[in-house]
Amino acid sequence: MKILKANAGALTNFEVLEFLRSRGAGKDTTRVIAPVAPSEYKVFDYLEQSVACNQTKESITDFISRSEKFKLAKAEIINVINIRPSSVVEIDSIVEDCDGRFGENIDELVDMVAEVVPLIKSITCKEFGYCF
Amino acid sequence: MFYLSEIDHTMRVPPSLLNLPLNEAIQGELERLFLDKVIANLGLVVSVYDIKSIDGGFVFPSDGASTYTVKFRLVVFRPFVGEVISAKLSESTINGLRLSLGFFDDIYVPVHLMPNPCHFEADAVNKNQVAWIWEYQEENYPIEAVDEIRFRVNNISYPPIPIEADKESHRFAPMVITGSLDADGLGPVSWWV
């Protein structure tokens, strides 16, 4: 076995969730018919109850284009998309040297995140009973 | 948290799969070989993303199966150092916490990476378990089992496979993530929201 490229691209949680959904993970309640292995189902369960559950492709691309002016590193952008910080203190744990780089703009960043990427996943999922 | 990795592998497709179309047989074999396994320095393989090329199909002498050289991409779980991840509490002992992601259980938060200062109280129910409590500004914040806990990845190590089975009961973990709770915004989400 030869590893050609250890890193052929980073994936956000949302992209992995989409990939598993495209294989039919969400639609099959018996979990036997779809071509998805039990270990993949565990990953699917974890992702469904994370904030990735109600993100869409448009919201992600929108977020990326809007975050360009904040000059965030790629790892930080992925972290923000995966965690969905809703307050300054959460952003502080994700972005290095928050005060030095942003200062006042930190509130702007928090507002932008709340606006572009849907917020409280548990409420949306509970309303419908499942994540579509 | 997840990366795509491109792998090149020469594999034998057993003759029992000859009735399947080639793509399906190779996909099935790849899943059997790689899914839910840890590749050193690459991470835990979650899924086969796609197959880029299949070469070969040679049958070696005295072998009933054909051998293919396949290039494919895998989705691997490999968090980077400094990543913040949400996990659930699996057990808490005097050595620290153990967190679980459902599909991955070997995440340890040792005592020196817990929020400072904190102390623990012995749990009445289970002799080995201990409840950790963080003291901050005169208030006590316990870490309960129900919370979603955010931790920052401190280190990932891939211990080498032991040659002899250890007498201890600890199951061998091919990939161990060490996490830290010692920063603003980390720890149970209920502390900060």
C-alpha cells in the first residue's frame, strides 16, 4: 500500500455528512439495506447531532466569501464551520490571538457567523423530528 | 476533522466475487480492508470516497484470484493540533477524563490539561469514577455526564502495535488523542452559553 497524497483536501463535517447522505445513510431506518457500513453509521450519528446537520452548501460558500475580509486561516475557517461559535468566548478558543487581530471586529465576526450559518441545530432538528 | 487521502494499493480480489461487476467487487474489498481501521499517521479511515483508477487484473500462477492495482481516495478522521471538537463524556477517573465521539473513543484529557484550578469528588455510585469540578471566582462548576464537552486537540499519537499481548486488561488503542480543556470556551458547553 502506498500513500500517494496524505492530504488531498480537508473536508468540513458538513461535506462528510453530505457524502454519507448521498450513499443513503439518512433515508434507511432499518440500516440494513443502504450500502453503508455500521462504522459509517456511527460517524453519521455523530455528525447528525452536531451543528453540521442543518447546514447547506450555499451557506458554507456564503460564509467563506464573507470571511475573506477577516483573513482567517484555513484551519480556523474549518473550525468555525464545524463548531458554530455563537459568542465571543467561543471564537476566542478557535482563533489565535483574537484581540490582537480583530479588536472591535470580533462582534462583527460573531454576528456574521450567526447570520449566515444556521444557529441552533437542536431546536431545528427537534421541530422536525429528524434532520432532512 | 476529516481529510481526503489518496492511496495506491495492490490487492487481490477473491474468486468468490467474480459474479459481481468489477467496481462493486473492488469497492467491497476496499471497505473490508480499510474501513474502521487506523493507518499510522493518516488517521482512522471513515469511508471510501471514490475509486480513481483500476489497473491490472493479472492472475498469478497457482492463484485463482486476480490482482488489481487500485488508486482510490479515503475519507480519514485526523484532527489537527489546535482543533476544537465537541465530544461526550465517557468516563472520568482520578487520572483525568475520557471522551468519546461515538465512532472514536480514545480521547484522553489528563489532569494537567484540565481547567485550572479544579478538584475532584469521589462518586458514590461507582468506585472508580470521580466527578471533576472547576473552581472559578468562588463558584463550583461540575463536569456532568450529560454535557457536550468541547476540547482542543493537544496531540495525536499512534503507539506502535505491541508484539505480545499485554497481561493488563487495557485494550490496545492504535490512535490516541490527547485533549486539553484549559482555555476560554472549552469544557462543557453549558458553562459558557
